[in-house]
Amino acid sequence: METFVFFFSFSALGVLYWMNTFPALQEPYVILGIGIAVLVLVFVIYLLMTRRNPPKDALFFVFAEFSFTCVIDLTSALEYDGVISGFMEFYRKTGEPYLGTAYAIMMCYWDGIAHFIMYLIMISRIMDSKGYRTLGLFWAGSLCANMSVFITGIVAGKYGAEIRPAFWLNFLFLLVPAWGAVTLFGRPKDRPLTGGYNAQHAQSMKLIWRPLDLILVLLLMAAMAFTVLRGLVALNSPLGACSFYMKHYEPYLQDPVGYPRIMMLHFFFYGLPLLAAFVYGLLRPGCTWMPDLALFFSGAMIQCQWAHVGGSLHPHTKAPFRIPSDVLWPVLAVNLLYAITPLLVVFRVRGNPHFFLKVSPFPGQTGLPNSEEKDTKYKQK
């Protein structure tokens, strides 16, 4: 089935070429109507294709449907970069003109490549009756962050006055992954939540004797400081450090398109509490929520940083807002480390989970000293 989904998704090119050829199909409300009709038609096709052997997971239809739109996003990015032509010229004018911004182009590359691969893998595992919860949570975090920044940036940025009817289609790609995230969080975990002797031993060790955790705590605290700095820059703080950083290191944060500023505010108000929660989870044993939350947030962080760093380097960003050449590599290194820090937490939590499990009592263990246990047994007799 994943092979069929892959090839069928490229039929989106035919739809785009058809709309690009006939001017009557390029009116704003016509674009919205065709978009809705195509999404419904694709859903019906997959519904008919699987009627004899229906998938047990409703998210199959989400992944199959979104695979179709991944090809549209990849086509958009390639056309804006001048690699191809003749498919989406009409969409620049009467569809969604903000897709030509550097941030949106990088976002479309991520959706057209990374998300497309994720969809095919998850479809394959669904059809083989295998689990995909881990990859699903990463996808949900990635797409939720992607669309929340994108939609808010459109409204709050320079394109807020150029919203066309096709804009409303974006809410489908925000609400559906949010529902998918709730569904996946509610499913049984693929690993046990309780441990025995190994968990008890791991949780008895102080942080100083867990060097990997100590490094992660330091990285998370540095990430928190970096988040606060860029959040204050996004809030137009008059602090000298904020002005200095924006002017000499990341002038992209003041790009009038709005996406960089909105992303920093997302990290400031949502990412900062999560980073603090991960520090708490590395200090306090038995935090069983760590694996899922770290996985979800790592998807969000990597997607956002991809679009942010790529946008700050892209030629569609005006030269004054790009990363200065004399600090290019330090800025890239800091942003890369910032992006992978939550992923390092995921590897730590899932690679050696004993510290994050609940400790189950051993057989016969009552929590009483041996002498008290004997007295209790004697009295019972």
C-alpha cells in the first residue's frame, strides 16, 4: 500500500498543472473549492481502495491524505527556488503568496521530504499491523509546531493583509495533527513503566555520579538561557544584550515576514517550560512522562530550527537580515546544538530508561525493617 500511496501522491502534479493552465480555475474562491474537492476525492479513493481490507487505524487515512499534499509542498518549494516551473505560478498570485518567503520554502521542503518519508513508513507499519507510536509522536510534534508558527506568522506578519480564501485550508493541517497527537499520547506505551532492581539502583545514584545526565542538564539550562534571550529579542526588549545579539548575530529575528519572531515566542512561552520540565525529569527519578514528551518536543524543535536556520540563509531573505558572514559558523553551531538537545534527551531516556521508571516492590517487600516484619508475622500467627 505504501508503494501505491507514493506513486498516487504524484498525481497532485497533474492537478496543479491543470489549474495553472486554465485561468478560470485561478480565482481565489475557486482555488479554495478545488482544494476541498481534491482532498475529499483523495479520501474517497483511499476509502474505496481499502474497503476489502480496512486498516484498523484511522490515522492511515490522515497519512495517506497528507502524503498527497506533501508533493504539493515540495513542488511549491522547488518552483520558488527556480528548479521547476509551470505548476504553481497561479498560486503565488491568488493562492498563498507568503509561500514565497524563505521560511515557508524551507518549511515546504521539510514537509515534502521529511514528513513524506514519515507517512510512508507509518503507512507501511499500519498495514503490517506493527506499532509506530514513537515515529508518530515525533511527526505530531513536528507538524503541530510547523503549522502553529506558519498560521500565526501569516496573520501577525507582513502578509496579514493579504489573506486569501486558500489560507483557511491550513487549519486542517493544524487541527488534524493535534488530534493525532492526543490519540497517540493516549495509546499504550511500547515500553514498561515499572522496573525492579536496575531501576532502584539507577535512581539511587546522585547526579554527580551520572555524568551523561549532568551534561544534559547543563545543555538544557544553556538552551533555556538561549530561549530566554531570543524570546526577549522577539518581545523587543530594550536590554543591550538583546539589541547586540539581534544586530550582530541573528538579524533575521527582525525580518518583517514575522515567522522568526513568532517562532521565538513559541519557544519562549511553550518550549521554555518543557526544557525546565526535562531538567526536573533528569533530577527527579520516576518521571514516566519523559520519553513521550521529549519525543514530541524534539520533533517540534528540529522542524522549527530547520526552517529558521534555512530561512536565515536562503537567498529569498534580504541581505540585511541574513546571518553575518563573519559569525556564520558560530551561529550555525549554536543553533544546531540547540536543535539536537531535546533529541539527545530522547536518546538518553529511551536508551537507558531505568531512572525514569516507577520502582515496583520486590516480592515480600513491605517497606518494614526485617525485625518488624518478623514481629508482624508472629502477631498474625
